[in-house]
Amino acid sequence: MRGYVAAAGAALLLLAGCSSEPSEAEQRAADCEAFAAETPGTLERSWAHAMWRDPDSTEDERVAAAKALARETNGDKRDHPYNCDWPAYQALFSYYRDLRAE
């Protein structure tokens, strides 16, 4: 009888430890890796178009979106990968994670 109880307890521990959902740290690491693999400039354009389509976007967001589009179309394109740890990309990384969650 003790063997069955021990086996059942071990099975419960295995099931509890084998969650199909990744931890927040694992998900962030996966998102960071995918973020870095994006073609530079694509997310700025996507974000800018989303700001212009969103009727609730603020005037400041629309101005920032227009500036981002102007930089991309005037040849001032970025040539380095996205980095989720750089402070300048925090808002864009948050936008990217929201896109991936949809």
C-alpha cells in the first residue's frame, strides 16, 4: 500500500512540475529572441500604422508615429537588431509582446 501512495505522490509532483505554460522569465526570453530576429524597421512601421488607425491614440502618439514613418522612408533606417534590454526599445518591445499575445 505504501508503494502505491508513494507512486501516486510522485505522479502528482511530476504533473504539477510539468506545466504547459512557460514561466514569465521563459516567455520574456523567447519574446526577446524573436524580437531580435525581426527585420529592423518593421515594428516601427507596424506601430506607426496602428497609431494612425487607432481613434483613441493621442496627438503625441500620432506625431511620434509620423516621425517614425518619416525616418523609415527618408533612408534613416536602422541597421542593427532590436534588443529588448535597451531602454530605447522598451515601448516597442511592449508593443511587440502585445502583438505576439493576440
